[in-house]
Amino acid sequence: MLMNNVIAKFNKICHYCGAELKGRSDKKFCDDYCRNNYYYKINTQRTSYIKRINSVLQHNRKILHSLCSCGRVLVPKQEMDSLGFDYEYFTGLYKTKKGVDYFVVYDYAFSVVNEKIVSIVKYLNKV
Ligand SMILES: [Zn+2]
């Protein structure tokens, strides 16, 4: 169990197990066991969150790559949906000279033209 840091600090309890702390006033944990488990759990949660997002981005990129073989294409949105494309995950934004917003996913970009059509283009990163 990870304690809320503010509550733990205010009440002088261990940030990991919640036990009352004795000794130095700046002490955050009972011992090395609690300290190690606290940071291990935080790092594990952070890593797993990042892995999930990376996985969604790579899945999106794979879909865009499979649908856009010639550099620019209009695709039925339903097809993107059925492949499990997640429109909320992208790596950047790009606005065309005409003011159309494209969502970049690595080396591709997409724009939802309307509720039925999505435009996909091969995007050359300036990175
Ligand atoms: Zn503890």
C-alpha cells in the first residue's frame, strides 16, 4: 500500500506501510524494506504506464503504415475503427498551410476529415 505523501508527512507515518515513525523528524520510512518497496512500486507503475502508451502508439503506427502505402490516402473511418486505431494517442501535431490539423504518429499523420473519412499521409519528421 502506498500512502499519500501529504498525509504521511503530516502524520509522521511511513510512506509505504503507514506505521507510526519514531526518530528523526525527516524520516519517511520505517526501514530499508519499506523504502525499497515504496520506490520499486512507484517505478513499476510508471514503467507499466509508459509501456502501455508505447504499445498503443506502435499499434496506431502499424495501422497507418498498413493503410497508407503510397504516401497519401483517404480511408473509411470504420476501417480504422475496426483495426482498433486509438485516435487519442499520437506523437505530435502538424497544421497544413490550409489550416488542417494532422495528428502525427511517428512517420505518419492522420486527420479525421469527417465522421466517415480519415486522411492519412506519410509524414517526414523534421527531428
Ligand atoms: Zn513502513
